[in-house]
Amino acid sequence: MSGQGGKRRRVLVIAEAANPEWVSVPLVGWSLARALGRVADVHVVTQVRNREAFLRAGLTEGRDFTAVDSERLARPLWALGERLRMGEGRGWTALQLVNALSYPHFERLVWRAFGPRIRAGAFDIVHRVTPLSPTISSPLAPRVAAAGVPFVLGPLNGGVPWPAGFEAERRREREFLSYLRGAYKALPGRRRTLEAASAVLVGSHHTLSEMPADLRARCAWLPENAVDAARFPPSAKRPETGPLRAAFLGRMVPYKGPDMLLEAAAPLLRDGRMVLDMLGDGPLLPELRAQAERLQVGHAVTFHGWVDHARVHEKLGAAHLLSFPSIREFGGGVVLEAMALGVAPLIVDYAGPAELVTGTTGYRIPLSGRAGIVEALGAELARLSQDLPGILATGERARERVARHFTWARKADQVARIYEAVLAGAESMPDLFDDPDDAPDAPDAPDAPGPRIARAHG
């Protein structure tokens, strides 16, 4: 991305969470920050906990990145968040509350280090990539805007409402604070942040629906997840006969539905029409092993436990189908990873995954209560077990869709379009998915507040 005279744009990327050796948000922060280096001259500002990983990845401190030490406040608050979650990876809303308390200190330190350079015009754009949560305001944004430098925010995503009929799962996830999450919209810092941003990247239609109506023209829909094409090459040819090979990939926790999958697939697993690989670890794993034995399907289910991210493609790539009945998934990175491998996804038609999967690149079952999902999932698995060639063709279309829109290189190109729109003074952001077939309507969200939005600027 070049300006007048062919000079590359200078972008200060704020990515407090960015780490190539971790997963989830830190991996998103790292991947997008590094991809943006293809289209601009990027300097990344991250938290000091990521410093050694940046160095191991070959980056030079001072030239490529700056590590800001906010540990004096961040470390004790992080420890508090882990205690609230009881160390089991639950209570995500509680952790975000703690992050909201500690994060402003990080941005104050960033301004102390880079404010003079921002005011002096050393950067064409300042882009805050992480945190991804839309509940965490940016005290940096108004200062950057006052200095006359465009501020880009996002991608932002999170807060998908819990669907009706899953209160038990909500309690097991210790999401008690989720009942109060909407209060963040009344915080004064939120409005100031959004008004100061020249552009806001929203990772889901739900997040877009939470934006103030008068500021939505500044928003562009851009799911936060993508894949590294080199790490997820197309898999070897899979058999067109024999049992359906399905896989589940994710943390073994209630809202991701691994227990629903076992129940739904039990008839197929028992009679040899299907085999299932369960990839992931988590608090439900002992219960799932017991459930498999109780259902008499242990011979057809392999529990792999935790799998290193660098080896996921080896296990997942052997499957015909990713069966992933999560009922509250913000982004759906595992869905894109499966699609990149040519593995067709089977998902619940709700939230993040449903925005990634079109009618020709995967399979969706309606959102309902637990019993309805189990019934619909079982019926769809039975149907698909008789059509392996059809699944393989769907998987190939899924792979092509990811290559077209959801690699990190492609995402950098999409963000570059936003940068150019901002620097040109555009009053509204471009639609980054110009082909209607590639940008599906927002999935049904029966309990979500706000309008149903069909397109990024609907």
C-alpha cells in the first residue's frame, strides 16, 4: 500500500496481545500485525510478556517492534482474573472485565512512548488490533485523532448472546457476569473511542448491531480470523467409500457441544458408519470419555487430547467433515482451518461460524434447544454418511473460499483498502466482500438485541 510518489504507508500497530507461540487472541494479534507488513511499513507495539517470542521469531526490537512493560498493574489483575475463572478456562466475561481495568494503563504507556512521534507525523495511521473485545475502550484514540492522525480500531468481536435453552451451559461456563455485559455501552469512554476512530473493523454482524447507529458508516465487516496458507495445505485425497470420518476440534467445554456431538453420532458410531476424532483438551474430557463408553461407541471415537497447533492439520486433514456444534462461537477460527484443508464444516447456524460458511461451502443446522440440535445433527450426519463424494466437493469449495478471502495475506489487502479509504477522507467504508455469494446474510440470532443486518453496511 503506497501513497503519493509510491512511498509505503507508515502504520503504528497496537497489539497488546500478540504472540506467535500462543493461540486464540494472541495468535490473531500476531498474525494480522505481521501480515500488515506486506502492505505497509509497520511498527508493532505489544506487551512485554510477548517480547521473547517476538525475538525468537526473528524480529528486531526497536526497529520492528516495541515491548511496553505494564506488568506492575497487568500481572496482579491477570492473576485475579485467573482466580475468578478458577484456572479452568471458563468465565470469559469475568476475564474481560479484569482486562478492561488493566488495559488503559498499557495505552497510557504507549502514548508516553510514541505520543511525540505521532504528533510529529511519524505515522500515517495508528491501528489498534488487540484487544478484540468491543467492551474495552481506547484512551489512545482521542489523543491520536487530536494529533490529526487517523485511528483504526479492530477487528472487534464478542458478546454473542447466549441462546435460549442453554442456561445450564451458561452456568457451567461460569458466565454469571454475561447478564450485565450490556452495561459497557453506557461507559463514556466507549463513545469517545468510537467517535475518535476513523474506521472500525467489526468481526461479526452482532458486533456491528451493537455500534451506535450514527457511526455505522465507519464500520466494515471483517471476521478477525484467517489462516496461514503454508500451515494448512490441502490434504491428501480422502476415500469416497467407507465410513464417514468426522472430527471435532476445540476446547472440551459445554458451549462447544462435544457431548451433543457424541449423543447425536452414537447410532452411526455403533454400527460402523462413522468414526470420530476428538481433538482438544478441557474440563469436560473425563465426562466425554465416560459418555463414549456409556453409549458403547468407544471403539469408534479417538480422544487425542491437546494437539499442538502446528500439528492440527495432520489430524484434522484426514477427516471428511468437521462436526462442530458450538452454540456460542464469536469467531470460528477452527472452521476456517478445516475449510482451508478442504474439510467441509457442519455447524450450528448461529454467530461466528455461520457467517463464515455459505450454503455451498458447508452444512448448517438450525439453532434450537439441546434436544433439537442433537436430533438435527444426528439426521444430518446420517444423511452425509451416504454422500462422501458430495462432502468432498463441498470441502473443495470451502478451500477455495478460504483462499479467496480468509488467508492472512488476503486480510492484509482488505485492511489496506480501509487505510486508503480513511486517508482519502471517505465518509463510509468499502464493502470488503463485494461478491454477494461470498458475504452471507447475518445468521439468525433470535435473542440478540438490535437489527438483523444482511450486509456490513445494511
